[in-house]
Amino acid sequence: MVVSNGTLNQSISLGKPTNIAKCDEIVGLKDKFIERLGILMTGVYEARKKSGEIYYRASFTYKNKHISLGSSSDEASCHAMYNEACEIINNSSDHWIDTDHRTTSYNEAMTLSLGKYISLINFRDNNIYIKTPIYMCHKYFLYFLKEHEVLQFSTDDLFTIPTTQL
């Protein structure tokens, strides 16, 4: 495959680079080529507000479930949301919920909200996706209001609580 650099009227092959400078040149041209085609980063979709203003939505699919992760005015933030979601799903040792102490590994510096973080871990661990920040346990579930404010409910209440935002 050959990519043309229109400003210099030169072509380079995307074969094996012979040195780091050549590799950087290829990556830079590839990014410009993708930008010209209007291709967005993985997990990011462009949307428009009623005013016509462009914003970006992040989402991904896990276990055949399409999950919206959030939105932002910039593409990079949405891509970060997508990467965090993939990391949460694939790395249970770094992303966890301690049900005995009602703590999580959530970090406020993350681009995902606490609610989405809890929902993704619950889906990963219990195979149940619930939009509200609920983590299922045996005979009870935890509802995360804030990182350190957690309510415990009997599973009998499960049919009422998930549809209610507390």
C-alpha cells in the first residue's frame, strides 16, 4: 500500500521501516490520511446537538451487549473512556469491588463515571448488565451512591431499585 504526501509530492511504502525516523514519518502520514477520510478513533462516534454543534459519543460491545460509555466535546476523551472500559473488562486484578469492605479500585482521575465503572464490573463478574451502579452479591446487592457511600439491599428489592435512580 502506498500513501502519498500531497505537500511534497512524494510516496512512501508502508512496508517495514528501516529506522525510527521513517517509522515516525509513516505514522504521521497514516494519521493525516485517516483524518482526511474522517475515520474516528476506536469506540468513538460523532453526533450533533440540535444546535448543530458536533460532540462525540463513546461506546463498546461486550458479550453481545452494546454499551454507551458517555459523551464529550473532544474525541480523545471518548477514546479514553473506550480504553478504560476495555481495561476494566479485561483486567479484574486491577479493577475490582471488595464487597466485604464496600470499596472499589475506582479512581476519580478516570474518564468513566463511577456508575458506569460499577455497572461494567458487575457485568464482567456476574454476567448481568444493569445501568444503575449496582453490584450483585449472594442474597443482596450494593448500590453505589458515591465512591464511599454504599447502600445494601436484599435481592428481593432488585425489581424496584434498578429502575430507580437514587
